[in-house]
Amino acid sequence: MARLSITKTNFTAGEISPHLLGRGDLRSYENGASKLTNVFIHPTGGVVRRSGLRYLDTVPGKGRLVAFEFNVEQVYLLVFTDFRVDVYREGVWVAGFIAPWSAAQVCGLNWTQTADTLLVVHPDVAPRKITRTSNTAWTLDDWLFFEKDNRLHQPYHKFAPDGVTLTASATTGSITINASAAVFDVAHVGTRFRLQNKDVEITAVVSAASATATVHEPLVAIAATEDWQEQAFSPVRGWPVSVCFHQDRMVIGGGRDLPNRLWMSRSADLFNFDLGTGLDDEGIEFAILSDQVNAVRAVFSGRHLQVFTSGAEWMVTGDPLSPGNIQLLRQTQIGSPTTHTVPPRNVDGATLFAPRHAGALREFLFADVEQAYQSADLGLLASHMLAPARDQDFDTAARLFHMVMDNGKMATVTIYRAEQVTAWTLQETKGAFWSVAVAGGGVYVLVARAGGYYLEQLEADMNVDGGVLRTSATAKTIWTGLDHLEGETLKVIADGAPVLDAVVSGGTVVLDNPALRVEMGLAFSHVIEPLPPVIDGGSMSHGPVRAIAHVFRLHECVSLRLDTGSGFHDRAFKRFGPGLLDQPPVPFSGDRKVRALGWKRGGDQALWRIEGDAPQNFTLLSVASEIAINR
């Protein structure tokens, strides 16, 4: 029987798929774990119990969270729900207004911001701009394209076959337009056509082949002509799919009826899409043509203009972009979701996006050696925990990328490319995560629980979910304001110390003893379980293994609930001394040695497991294990 010492210094590979249980030779195996639930990985390698969720407000229903950052001091969170938008600042509601997007449509929104205006698009709804005029005053308006001399400079396109002609009855005033084929729809009323490069506006539709119009620019002739176009975006043809700003131009990516097309505004003139004569500062328009249909799903301004389509990823080059030097190059063929939008996010120069098929996270990163982009799979080693993404955002300060998934859970990956850290963990709550957004350094989530939807914030000082913090000038036992947790059994921390659980009745809980300060909310359990041990050189042990002792290096921990093979045992770090036994526990930092008993057969089982729902801080830095192996 041989004795070995194994030291696990970090968890920088995160939770590892069971498919890698035979790969003890990998570095990721050495730095990974079998189970990491409701914890975050520090970039330095330690594991910390995740922050709790502070309850902010009850929202009307399922929706989407969008950050709005006017400057570092004026940061807002917009909550899009069924035909409504609510605005929050520092977790407090400040405004709300009626919106045109249904609950089913908010999952398909795309947006971009410039100064105090947010541009929002959806292929089935006319694009809108949301403008902040003051802290509590917000307006919602239609896009207005630039108009000069009665000419509207918006995108146009001929949807009919080339041979279809239009014939005008006159060159000015109110005219009749006859088509050689079915062209018109009653929804065309109010839209503009261009005949021989002159604007007319449809005022009535007589039939599919005839309409009346008002001439805004005198026509060249009344003869039948194939030279005509109509608005690219309209109630008939649908609206933009995606939008961004790049090199001082507004970029529109795709439309409902023109899914594989890009439009770029004139330079420094964001709502002017006049193509002119092709001068450097004039508008740009082109289609994405390849061996498959590439419906644009998102456009993103990075090192280059990046275009994410249903079947591939593209880069648009040109320095600067102009009609004469623009190039479109396909880079990778992964594809993005088509049933909903998941916004790409920038992380240290790479663009992280959700792929179309299966649960994963791709890193769209430019390789200087190849002068091309690559789409590495960041979720390869943790594929077992990933489901298709519903929403995602990046917490820059904590270096945590949060991905809300269709199964209601949230996968979190600690990303620090400079230190080669890609560490996945899984977040669970009672209910389901629905949306996530990072605004002003705060991480906000929309959570569905018991038929309701709640806006909550990840908060470092909160130890429960759906939590509330209440204080009183005089100690009391009755605490109210818990209607969102009606009927739930809550964890309670009174004056810094956990007390008996309490049940919410009528939005109220009653404690056994009075307190001045209470934190109340739903419990969540953190789980940390290592991978089965490997012998020197990465080989696996196939015979019985017995743990002799473990040394856990902890940081500011209040309790440790540990199973080393004979069931869970709690080790609390308490105050000792006269009159101190009933005081709040003291956070402990240092080493704790725990003896272990019993053999584990086959060498494929973890030597220990940490699991607990105590609403208290917990941080594990490293573990040193002494084991005996029967070869």
C-alpha cells in the first residue's frame, strides 16, 4: 500500500465534463472539478459561494433586460415586457411607458445605443428609438430617415422580378400607377416608391396591379419603366433585424424580407442612407451571397465590422469603409440562433456569441498570424452543463460571463485569457433564470418563480435569493414586505447570525426573537466536488483508494459542510469566550485539517464533497490530500 500527497492549488478549469474522466493527463483535469454549482471561480483560482439575489421589483411578465449607460454616473436598466418598458436606476423604478413589442417579440429584439438614445429593432415591428430626456422622462419615437427636397434617404429595393414595369399617369401631382404584374398591397399605403429615381408616396391601393400616389419629385416620363424600387422596410416587407454603429456609420443588418443584406448610412449622418454616386462618405449597400442563405442575426462593431448570420460568421473590411474599398469575407461556419436573439459580447477584444446548434459558447477572435477570425468553442470541456442560450452578458469587473439558458439555469464562465483561465460553473435558483444584463457594474437578472417574474440583482452582501434586507430602529419580531415570497420557507439572518427558518404568510414573517436587522430569502446550495484523483504522471488509480486526511485552505469562511465518505459533517467557526457563544460567527481564514475514513473502490469516486445551503460566506482556495492506494 502506497501513500501519496495530492495538492489541488486552483480550480481555473472549472467544472469538467464526465467525458474527460479518463484524461488525467490533461492540465484541465488537474485544475478542474466534477461539480461546481452556485459558486464563482476567482481569476486567481479560488472558489467562492456565489452572491445572493436581492429582490428589486415584481415585473408584469417574462421579458428582456437591456442596459442603458448614458455616462458613468447615469446608468439605467430597461425591462422590456409585454407592450411595456420599465426603467430602473440603481435598482429603483424611475419611469415606464407603453411599447409596441409583445412578450413573444422581446426575445427577438436587437438594439444599439448612441449617447442618450437607444435604437431598437425587430423584423415584425417598425424600428423605434428610446430617448432619455431626464431621469424620469423617456420618449419612444419612430425612426425618421433624412429627408431633403421631398426626397427620403432610406434604403430601397425592387422586390419584383426585373421584367415587371410600372407606368405613371402623369409626372406631377396625384397620379395613378399601373403595374405589369401583382405589386401592390393595401399595407403599401403611406410607403414610398422610386420611379426612375424619383420619390412618390402611395396614397391608395386599387388592386394588386394599380395604386394612386402623390409625386414628391417630378417624374422623368410616364412611359412604362423597369427602373423602380420600393422601401426596403415597410409593413409589407418587414423591418430591420439588427443594428449597430461602426466607423461613424449606422449599420442595418438584414430585414424580414431581405435577410441577407447590409446597409450602411452616410458617414456621420446616421439616418441618411443615400447611395449617391459612390463617393467615400456616401451610403453602402450589398448582399451576402454564398453557397447558402445567410440570414443576418447580428452585426457587431469590433476590430472589424462583424456579421453573424444563420449559417456563418463574416468580417467586413475597409480602412475606412467606403463604397470603393469594402470587402466581405466569410470566416467561420458556425451560425447563430434563428428563433431568438442572443447579443454578442466583447471580452478583451474577442466577440463571444451563442452558436445556432446545441449549447455552447464561441469566441470569435482575430488571429494575427492567419489574418482571419477563428471561432473556438469555450464550452468544449463543460459541454455537459450547457444548454442553448437565451441571453448573456459580461461582468467586466469580476471577469464573469453569465449565460442564461433555455433550461432556466445560468452558466457562468470566468474568463481571463492572459492567465489562460476559462472556468465554468452552474448557477441554480428556485425558479428559472430568464434574462441577464450588466449595467454600471451591477449584474441584474429576471427570474421566474411560482407564476411571477421578478427583477433581482446579484449582490455580494446578500446570502439568499429573492432576498430582502430590513432594518428597524427598535428590535422587533414581525417583518413585512415579503409578498413576492408568499408561502415560501425562508432562510433568515438576524443581526448577523442565522436563526430558524421562517414561513411567509400574508407577506409577513414572525421571528422567535426580536432583531434590529434581518436578511430574508430563499435558500440555495453550493456544491464543490473534485474529480477522482490521479497518480503521478496523470495515470488513473484502478484499485481501492482511501483518504487519510485533507487540508482545506479557506478564506473568510463561516462554516464548512463536508462529506469525506461517511456522510456530511458541519464545521462552524464560532466565537468563544465568556458571553460570546450567542454572537455572530467569525469568518475564518487559514487551514483546516480533516481526517477521513473508509476505502473507495475503483478509483473513480471523488475523495470529498462540500455542499451547504447555510446563508454564509464560503471561499475555498486550495486542498491538500493525503491518500493511501492499494495497488
